[in-house]
Amino acid sequence: MTKIAMKTPIVEMDGDEMTRVLWAWVKDKLITPYVDLKTEYYDLGLKHRDDTDDQVTLDAAEANRRLGVGVKCATITPNQDRVKEYTLKQQWKSPNGTIRAALDGTVFRKPILVPNITPSVASWKKPIIVGRHAYGDVYKNAEIAVPGPGTGELVFTGADGTVKRVLIQEFKGPGILQGIHNTEQSIRSFAKSCFTYALDEKVDMWFATKDTISKIYDQTFKLLFEDEFAKGYREKFKAAGIEYFYTLIDDVVARVMKGEGGMLWACKNYDGDVMSDMVASAFGSLAMMTSVLVSPDGVFEYEAAHGTVQKHYYKHLKGEKTSSNSMALIFAWTGAMRKRGELDHLPALMAFADRLEKASLDTIAGGVMTGDLARLATPPAKQVVGSEEFLDAIAERLRG
Ligand code: NAP
Ligand code: MG
């Protein structure tokens, strides 16, 4: 059998612990038997990040920008324990943070749906993709504990010395004060990444703020989104048959809970933090959640939303059987291959991505699943399998 040919390499970022083990299996069992896989490989495993003083992460991010499509394994974000465990030179920054900053990207989380896992929200039939603005607001705030009576003010001093001053509150006793900010450039990049991804997924896009209450701060988000939409996306949305819908945050929450899903929900930073966890848990398992980083100019990086599954890895090292679910890792690879196929006009590669996804979904629908899903499945699983057996079951369907 001749293998499916590729043109441009995919940027492959290897990672840590259990996901690193699964990563190699996914490639060996499900991809390389069918695809003449071309990747530009970067080892983002913690040891190698330490050896290269984290240069490898910067190089991988640059490669992703240059080549347009990347796929990333989960990586350890070191804390004090990890510094000791790996005798690190220092507590390196989160690779995801570094890559996100380099690509100026927005992260979109999308659940993988299977018929035997019912979402906790009965009306949800299609995936709800959550896009979270990852800059500013309360995550980069300044706060003051007000000790007693006094005047709380907001002050801006321009580079030319002009001062703007607004009274927040005349305190009669102790209280609290908070200052937050965002930048026009970051909001515009966020808007463009969201519109780009909605087009890519061919789904409606919803965005909401509290602009009735916050007449400058939230209103600015609303206006900048409208402006970017009018400038670059209105016609493209029309051609794709999708809509951009703006409303208030409380209204959107009510609509999401009553609706059937199937949209991209663009969220301000805090809303995205809170709502993505709600949506993820309602759809079932963390192992069924994919994650895509999209830059405003259309660079894509695919990964699983979960971490390195450390606990399973320690069992694996002791030779014990694990039941880790590789669905999100598989879908990271299929996402990258489909996108690469689309950009390079390789229908065979795109069709293979579809075929691999179908084989994976059919395996679970047929009752063969890992422990995390077996806990949730109706009807109950026919066979609860280990990490490697699950991949073998998918491989068999692919062959068949
Ligand atoms: P985690 O790796 O997501 O795992 C948390 C728990 O969720 C696991 O113990 C497991 O539960 C369950 N789980 C997650 N993925 C699963 C899968 N594929 N199959 C089956 N069960 C799965 O989170 P963590 O343990 O908090 O973090 C471990 C490391 O990952 C940390 O060093 C962190 O820095 C890193 N991390 C990386 C990323 C990334 O690179 N994108 C994201 C998050 C965390 P049970 O033990 O109950 O089976
Ligand atoms: Mg959260």
C-alpha cells in the first residue's frame, strides 16, 4: 500500500509523562502505517527544555509561525516539586504561555461527542466551542485594601503629561479597590482569532459582555468586535452561511443552557475561565476535550486540553496497567493533518483525518473505552480497556 504523501511538515512538539508515552503509540499505531508523515520535530519534554535553557520552546513557536500548523503534546509546567524531581536549572515558564504569547493567539476548547456519553445538559446535541481572551482584565489587576475613610480615584497620566482623573468612591470606612485594563490591540487580535476559527469550523459565533453597565470598558469590546467583523469578516461569514451574534452576558448564558450547542462562544477572560470549566464538565471527561490555539493571522496549534496525566505515568513506570484515554491527543493530530491537507490541497490527507476520527469514535460507540469514559457511559461499556489496548482497538477498525 502506498502511503499518503505530505508537502509541508507539521510542527511536532513532543511532551512529558503519560502523554509522551501515548504520543508515540498514536503515531506508530494509527498514523505512520498510512501517512508518509512529515514533521519538524521539537522535543518539549522538560529535560530537553532545561538542557536548552527553554530555547527549544521558542524555536518551536517560531517554527509554528513559519509553517502555519503545529501539534503539541501535553507538557509539565514546572513547580517547586518538579524543579527537584528533574533537578532543573530554574522553574521554566509554561510552554503553552510562551507559545501563546509568540503567536498572539487565542485558545479554543472543543469537546468530542460520542453517542454513549450524554452531556449533563439534556438539550446539548452539538459541541460548544469556548474561546477565551487570555489577556488582561482581572488577571492583570492592581488592588488596594482600603484601610479607612478616603477617596478612591482612577488616574491616567498620558505620555505627554495630560492627566485624566475619575472618582471611584468616597470611602466612609474600610473597603476594597481594584484597577483593571485591556489594550485595543489585544482585543482586536482576540476578535480576529475568533472570527477566523468560526469560519474554520463553519459555526455561528456568539459574543457577549456587560456593555449596558460598563459603558466604556465592555462597550469597547463590543465596538471593536463589530469593527473587525465589518472590516474583514462580514462577507466571508455570509458566504459560509454562518452568523455573528452579539448579546449581553446574562442573556447568552441563558441561551447556551437552553440551546443545542454547535456554536463558538467567544468569552472575555473571566467569563472564559469560568464558563469553559462549566462546559467541559457538562460534556463529560477532560480526556474528550480538544484545544486549538489560533493566531489572528490564521496560524493553528492543536493539542489536548488535559495535562500529562502524571498519576497514570507513575503507575506505568511501575509496570502497572493504565487506562489513559488518548482521544484528545488523536484529535489533535487529526486536526493538524486536516488543516495541513487543506492548506496544501491534499484531499487524501484530509480524508485520512476523517477516517481516523471515525474509527476512534466508532470504537467508543461500539462499547470499547477507557476507564474515565466507562464511569459515564450509557449503555455501560462492553469492554474497559487499557491505554495501549484502546489504541489497538482503533487500529483494528482502521485496518478493517
Ligand atoms: P491532568 O494531567 O490533566 O490530569 C488530571 C486527572 O484527570 C488525571 O489524574 C486523570 O484522573 C484525569 N485525566 C486527564 N487526562 C486524562 C486522560 N487522557 N485519560 C484519562 N484520565 C485523564 O492534570 P494534572 O495532573 O493536574 O497535571 C499534570 C501535569 O500536566 C502538570 O505538570 C501540569 O503542569 C501539566 N499540564 C499541562 C497542560 C498542557 O500542556 N496543555 C495542561 C494542564 C496541565 P484520574 O487520576 O482520576 O484517572
Ligand atoms: Mg478555570
